[in-house]
Amino acid sequence: MDGTHGHFNINADVGASEFLFDQSFEESYIQYVPQQQMPYDMPYITTEFQPSAIASPLNGYPTRFHQRIDAYNNNSQPPAPQPSLQPNDTQLRRKRKADDDDPLPSSVRIKKEHLDTMYTAPDSSQDTNADHCTYFPEDNLKLSVDDSFQFPESFVPDKSHLLPYVGQMLMNIAHAANHEYPLLIAIDQENGMLNNLYDKAYLTQFPGNMAVVATGKKKLAKDVARAMGKELKALGINWVLGPVVDVLTNSTNRLLGVRTMGEDPEQVSDYAEAFLEGYKEAGIACCGKHFPGYGNASVNSTLDLPVVPESLQQLETASLIPYKRIIEKNVDAIMLEAISGILGGVRDEIFAEQVVIDAAKRVTDMKKRYLSWGDALAPPELSYLLELKKSHQDLSSEAYKNSVTLLRDHSNYIPLTESVEPDGNILLLTPLVSPIINVEVKDGKSEQYFKTSQDVFKKFGMTMSRYHTGKVQHTTYTAKGFQPGLFERAKAVIVVTTDADRNQYQLDFTKRISMLCNQQRKPMIAIAASSPYDLALDRAIGTYMCIYEFTQESLAVTAKILFNHLKPVGKLPGRSFSQKLKRSSSHNGRWLVEDWNEQRELPRLMELWTLCFPERRFIKQDMLFDNIFGKKGLGLAQKHFVVRNSSTREFYGFCSTWIHEKEQVGSIMMLFVIPSRRCMSIGQSLHDAAMKYLKSKNVKLIRLGSRVPQFFDGMPLSRLTQDDKPNESSRASSEHSIEESTHTGGRSGTVDLVEWFNHAGWNISAGRKSGNGAHANEVHTMKVNVENSNPRFEIPVARGFTLRPYLPEDHDQLLEFVDRHVQRRRDRAGLSLLYMQAQESQISNNSDTSILLYVDMTGRIVGSIISFSMRSNFSVLLPWIFEFENARVGGLCGLIVEQGKLLPKDVEFLKLGLVKKGLNNFIMATDLERCAISGIEGEEEYKLMKSLKFEWWKSYLEVSRKA
């Protein structure tokens, strides 16, 4: 250990899997105590944890933090801290050294004594802050003031409001030198984590480029650019070196990362135009960069310059597209990097004189558009900057709220309020990063100090503690891991990564933590606080959130999302990267599909179900699965398939088939794959095995989903609003955003199941028959509250029809009635089995299962429905009733009314009568609270149920095709 900070060892190559828990470490962490126990600003720190690897917030930008670390590792004295950046200590430097031999025209050279005469010490009677107007360069430096001036990269943080004084000073000098136009004052200000100007009191913090694109709102991008431009203009800056229009053709690029707008050239072009419009509306010039495109560039170690490896043809396919677009939109300038030949071409007169004249004219035209001496010599008051910041706060908040992206959440760990007990410990693990801002304002004075790595995410942990009644414990991790006690006590773990691609230990560590959490069924959330591509392709990380930056504003929104105060609505920038996600774990070969063995594999099946459908939890799940898939279950004669890990025997995927021999219909009852193994052709292998088996049984029709047992009535449909018409909302969802559930599991992402099955050969066309006979039909399950205090429904008497309960002598006639219906509608195969089981259940226990009938004057059955409760042994055929964990529920199913021989108004009357009678029976039963009905088809039946106060619960796309 060396003094206070100790000895830093840069060793990012050491895998976290080897050193996850280092027993030699002292237990070091910050614990954030909820408000009820301790104020948020009073965390306690046990010991200072020493880092072993550092990540920089910005790729390719070495910081003084790294210089300190290098000094410590070399056992040398660290560089002296930078002096307090008060204005009278600041040195104004030219980015290019003044060269006496420079053949180009030289501007006014101003020395120290020149400034002394122009700005003297303030009068003591005036505001003491007035001395901030005095700036002295070093005696041996010259300040060149010409038509373009650029502030140093490390300008005064948190003193940005002083810039108007600097600008006005320079403008006065230029005006005194009889310049035709005011100076062009440029700045590299990209928002997010690259803010060369930062002033918490006067300037608004906006998200960086990639975060803005993640909002999916081009108007928002335009508004952000306009707002930032207005604030910069109020500071006397009239030229912003942006937008960044590099196309990130290499996601591991270390030069730019989240400074870019993504990897899709068209999307980058669209948002570049939006930024362009915003800057122009703010009245500030802009400069597209970095030509010809650094999306795949690397830094040459010899030249210490970026090198672009693409050929011209490759650049034209991606990198140059945004430049063409913004040039068409009259961008003010394009930044050219490291092209030394331009200066040589002018010096050696290689360029024609007219070329130089035209270039100068373009600069003059830009000055005419944006510059005026009236504005330059009379900058606005600071109060105007405060007004701007106040007016931009809502815009900043909206941008951050819309940027955070939940890329996947296989097990629905977010929000933590639903996956962690209120008093459970949450462990926050963050990497070692250099702070974005090393300045803090105390007692009105700015103070630069050395922040620790924990300080960067300290406020994030404290914010989390406001929303969680348990403990939030925070520590940093390194290549050597961290103390094991914290992990053992935690009920959930959050791991933050920052540019993990260039810090391999972060990837190794996160994967190891994920594996341990999976083994212990412990929620684990990975948060990419810089590049979203760190673990985007690793589907073994089940919950992955991208926030694009670790500014305090972004972390505050993240905390709200974690605890259900906000919803994540951001989208990962780029269209082609989603295709990479689909191909990331592609499996070129075929998987070994084995037959299901019910005697030894039932627990593994239930575990797989829980992983794929955490939102569908059944009470009495052991009994339910045993009655369907067990050795004495109804599915004993049916065929089921499984793909598993050949070593651990872990289930990767499961497919259940069901054959109704009488109707010659086969069903793929369910097909799902563990979230971490999707997009690896497991589902395709299971599907192909199921289809081959069903065709071998000579069935005439194959359908997706099954009426009996009714785990899924078809492909699940997401619903936009409960008040939407079923054919408008659910069908739109089926074609565009079906939830990953039946066939690929989980609420977290969306996948187009219609597209998936069409690729598998189904040729589904919603609402009509297609070439191979595939037919799609919407089916709904609905629910309603039934309390014994509710008024009973009046059932009017219809001439010619009688509503009565089922009698034993109705046995044969009822089955014939159901068979006629199924023969006409083969896609409803399974209803015969449903009624046979209901008849047996009613005989054995009449109170929990009953069949209601409508008969005509001749005694012929013309309508029927089944009512049951979850106490009935019949209920295992309709597992959805076991999803009501905290309610006593009755169910209605098998609604059939004879078609063809009855008038439409009679059909509607009989359906209403059957459902009303079932509801009245439940209302009379004092131990029931709700009723659910399944098998509601089409818009007309849906409206009938709505008239009885039923509400939407689930929707499916029932699909069938010829075998």
C-alpha cells in the first residue's frame, strides 16, 4: 500500500471466473439505508476498496485519472493536481501552435502586456466576481486571434457561465482590429458524457447521441439540438463541432462508442438531419464529423492517429451516406481529420487559386448567416441563461426517460418490486471508472478533487435506497472479484458494465455472477452504462438494460425504472443489429430431439415452464402437471418431445402434441424454449419432430394450440387496450408484436410468431384461408367479478326453447350434438373429450361441475355450456383457472349453439341465456368471487360478453392447416 490510495495494479486480463471471490479482501462496501432508518446523504463506508483495473468513460480519451494510476503502479509520484480553475489562472491556448514560418496570412498577435492594457483589475466597489474578466496567458506564449478560435478541450467545468466574458473580450479585440465579421468561436459539445462545458447551475444536461437516437423520436432530437444551441449561443459560442455522423460499422470501436448514433446509416442520416435543423433554428453553425467516418477506425500506435481501414467502395456503402444527406441539407461545415496534405497543397500552390477563394467564400457565407457585431458585442445577461435552463428541464427529463432500453428481461426481474421482497438486500456492483466531472461546488466555490470509483455510482445507490425499504449495498468489482459475503446476503444483484469490450474482466465477471445467480434462483440485472453492445449478443444474461451513459440524470431514471416508477421505452439504435441478435447464437446443426419420459422428468418440465412463463404461475402446479403429463395423466397416450443438455440433462426446450383420433386432428399443444437458448434452432428442431410425428399418424388437420387441455388456445396475442375491438387490436399484435410466450417464451421481448411459423412452412394469413389450407381465427378468454351481492341476470323466456340442467338420459344425445359441431368445425377438436369429462365429473360431483342445455319443443338439444370450479377434477383440462391465485373462481367453457337451422337472433338469444344462467349459478354460490369464460370467437361473441360486463383477459390466434 502506498499512502492513502494504495498501489494500483492494472491487470484486466485476469478472468473474473478465477478470482470472483477473493478471501484476502477486506469487506468493503457502501450501504444505503432507507429513509425510514437514516437520511440518504449518510451512507457509511467501512474501508476504502482498492481498484485493480480502470475503465475510462470515453473511448480513446486518456484522463488525468489514468495518469495518477500509472504513477502509482510505477512507484513514482503522481502528477500534481491541476490548480483550481479560477478564471485568472486559466490559459487560453491555440490548438495549433503559432508558427513564425507559417506562410499563410497571420492575424493579430497579442501578448501579455496587450491584455494588461485592455482589462485591468476591477474597482473594489464593484462586484468581486468582476475580476473573472482578467485572463493572462503565459509570458512565453502567443495568443493568435483570427477568424476562428477554439477553446481548449478541458475548459472550466462548472464555470461555464463565465464564457460570455471571455467571448466578449475576444470579440472586442477582433472589433478593435477592424475584423469584418465577429470571430467564429467553436466548441466540441456532444452532450452525454462528452461535455466540454459543464455548469450545473446554468447549463442543461442532455443525453448523448446514441441515447437520443434510442428514444426513437426525431422531433426530440431536433428539440435537444435547438435547446443546446440556444444555451451555447447565450454563452457567446456560435459554432458547434457536431453532429457526429460516424456510422458505427464495428460495434467494438474504441474511438467513438456511444458518441455515434448507431450502426444504421439511414437512421444516422435521419437523426443527423434532425440535429442539423435544431442547430439552425437556434442560430448556431454546425460541423458534421469525423470525415470520412471513424465507425471502424483504430489508432495507429506509431503515428498516434486514427486509421480508417475501409476502401472507398466500402465507405460508400455505409460511412459516407450520412455525409451525402447532410451536405444535401446544406450543412455548414465538414470536419476533416489528419489530412496534412491540404496545408501542403496550399503552400506548394498545388491547389488552384480559385479553389482557395471558393473555400474562403464558403466560410464568409457561413459568417453572414450566423454572425453579427450587434450580438457579439452585447451578449445576453446571465439571467437569460438561467431562464433557458429552466425552460429546458422538461425536455431533458423527457429525453432521458425515453432513452433507457430494456433489451431483454427473460425472467421479468424488472421491476424489482415484483421480484425482490421489500426487506431483501440488493447488491450493486459497479466497475472502476474515471469520473466524468471532477469538480464540486462548495460554498459558492468550485473545487477540483480526486473522486473515487465508488463516487461515480454512489448517488445511484442512494437513489435506489429511496425506492426500496430493504438495504442497498454497493461495492466496486475488479479483475480479482469482490468479497463473497455481500453476494451471499443479497436477494438480487445488479452488475454495471462500462465499455466492457475493452475491459475483458467486466465481461468475465458479469458472466460468472450471472451463472451463480441462475444456480441460486437469484435475480440478476446487467446494466450497460456506456456501450450497449457489451453483452447484447449474450442471451445467457437474461436481463439486460442499456442506459448509454453514467451521468447522474441517466442513473436517476434507471433507478426509477428498476422500482416501477417509470417504464423502459427506449429502443436499441439500428435496424441491422436486431438481425445480429437473432443470429448471435445460431446453431448450424440439428438438435437431438428425444421422447419425453414422464416418470423422471416432470420436475424439470415444471422448472422449464417457470423459466419461460414466470407470469403464468399455477396454484397446485404439481397436481396440474401430474394430471396432464404424469404417468397416470390424460396425456399418457400422447407424444411429447424434449431437447436437453446431454451432460447436465437440463431442459432446453419442450414440445407437446395431442391427437384427437375421432376427429383426425393433431395439435402442437405447446412449444417453448428456455430464454437463454433461443435463436439456436431448438424450436425449429422440436417443431419438425412434432410435425413428422403428427403426419405419421395420418391426421387430416394440424392446429397450433389446443382446446383440450387448454394451456394455449393458439398463438398468444398481446392486447393494446381492453376497450379495443378484438379484430383491430389483437390481430395487429399478431402480425407485428406478438409476445414471446407459447413458442419462444417470456414477456421480455417480442417476436413475430406469424413470421416464425410462416418460415416453418405454415403460410398463415390472418382471417382467411391460404394456399395450403392454413386458417387463422381469433379466440378470447374473458373474466368478470361475481359477488353474491350482485343482482342476478334476468333470463327471458323464448318461445320454443327451454333452458335446463343436464340429465343422465341426455348423455348420448349431447355427445352426438357436440360431434356434429366438431365435424363441421374440425379446428374445435377436443370439445368431445371436454364434454365426456364434464359428464363424468358431474356424475361424481354435481356441485363443482354442471352442464346447462337449451332444448327445443321436440326435446332436441340446440345449445350447451359447461360450468365448473377449480375444485372439480374436470378443471385440469382448463389450466388457466389455476392462474387465479388469490381468488375463488368459477369457469365457463364449451359454449355451443346450433348453427344453420336457427335465426341469427335466436343464436344470440341462446348464447346469452346459457352464459347468464352460468353467471347466476356463480352469484348464488357465496364462495365464488370471479368467473372466466374461454373460447369466445370473433367480434360478435366478444361484444355479447362485454354486454354482460366481461373484460378481456387473454387472446389467441387459433391456427390450423391441412396435414
